[in-house]
Amino acid sequence: MSEDLTTWADRLERVLVDEPGPIDRVRVLAETESTQDAAWQSCGGRAGLVVVAGRQTRGRGRLGKHWVDSFGLGVAMTLVVEPGEPGWRLSVLAGVAAARACERFVPGRVRVRWPNDVLEPGERGRKLAGVLVESRSGLALVGVGINVRQGSEHWSGRLGEQAVSLHQLGAECSRLDVARALVKSFHALWKVDAGALIEEWRAREWLFGRRCTVAHNGDTFQGVVKTIDPNDQIVLDVGSGDVALPAASSSVIEVFTDSLPGLDQRRP
């Protein structure tokens, strides 16, 4: 499915008129290394810009990881906004917005996985999208990448087991369709209070009740995820008791298939 990028800016700007929110201007790039860097260079130190790229070659992920769409088959977007409070809000908001956007095109509840992944519906847990929030000079750069048109031939190595696209789940949407849905969802959630936002995030969270290995400060801990506070800590049941680790500086490095039956901490 070929897409004419020359129409993207006008059609995205219509979203801003129909459903106003924190974004008030659009820039579409045929190609960029990173929409995060391009957005910062283009925003003039002012919030309200969204940058979308037809192809992103050196996108960043959390903790030094990479998000690359070398085939130009996904959505690569950065929204420049005021950071606001509390600190976790933008990361959770962007993850839920991406999940809602994907749900417009595939059946079932799209899941999220702390701290920054958006997963296909169901329990398999393949990654549909990712979020990265960075702060620069009093502004927040909210980066979102969504897999849209990729097929199995586009995933190399273990990515074939770990990643999935909307197309692989049966959707026939264009990347512009998904980009428009993402901006709409972001604007709608911008108006939602923190309590309702965290409640929706918890209802989508995939890790609750799953046994994981979590790395923090050079050490690893294996246990069942009991609770997660995105602005505070992740609590693991390690068998001999609970271990609480800082959410912001810990990383899940392995998820096991088994879990404790009956464990449901989605309503703290």
C-alpha cells in the first residue's frame, strides 16, 4: 500500500481543528534519523508541535535501545508538549493513547506493558508500539512508534517472535489512518484526570501476575509482579517476600510464561 506523504499534513491538521488539544501545528518529514531530534530542532522552544516521519532510521527507545523503521511501514511520531504533573502522566497517557489508536483497527483490548510497550490483544504479548518521553529545556518530547504495515518478512531474528504489526493482526489501515487516530486519542486523554488515566492503564497492564526477571543497578531479581506504580516502584513477590524496585530505573529483561493463579492486583 503506497502512501502519498504530501497529504499527511493537511489531514492531520484537520484533526487539530476538529478535536483541539495541546497540539496546534504539524510537520511531516519524508525521512529523519529521529523524530525526537527533529521535533526539538523544529519546535522553536515552543510546545504544540507534532512531527511525523515517513521513515525513521535511528529512533531511540528507553535505556539506550533503538526503534528503527527502515522500511517506512510504521508510524514514527513525536509530540512536543508542556510536561505537567505528575511525572508519570505523559508516559502513561501516550501508552494508553497508542493502545486506543490501535483498537480502532483490530478487535479486542490492546494491552500495555510497563514501562513503555503497547502489546497486541490477548496474552501472547507481542509488541505493537513503544513510547519514549524525554525532557529538554522545560518541554517534553513524547515519542510514539507503532507497527502498521510490516509483514513477517520484515522482522529479523527474534523480532519475529517479539513484534507484530496491525497488518499482521488483520487490519488494512494506512499509516495516516493510525497517525490521525493517535493524535485524536492523545487529545482526548489530555483532558482526563490522573485517577481515571491510571485506572485505564492498570486495566490494560499485561505484567500483573506474571513471573519476570527485572534488572536494577547491576542486579537482577526474579519474581511475580504484584503491583506497579509508574511514578514510584514495581513490587515483585520473590518467594521469600516482596522486593520493591524503582520503576524509573528498572528494566524487565525476561518474562516467563507461568504465573500465579488468581493473582489480580489491577485494582490496588
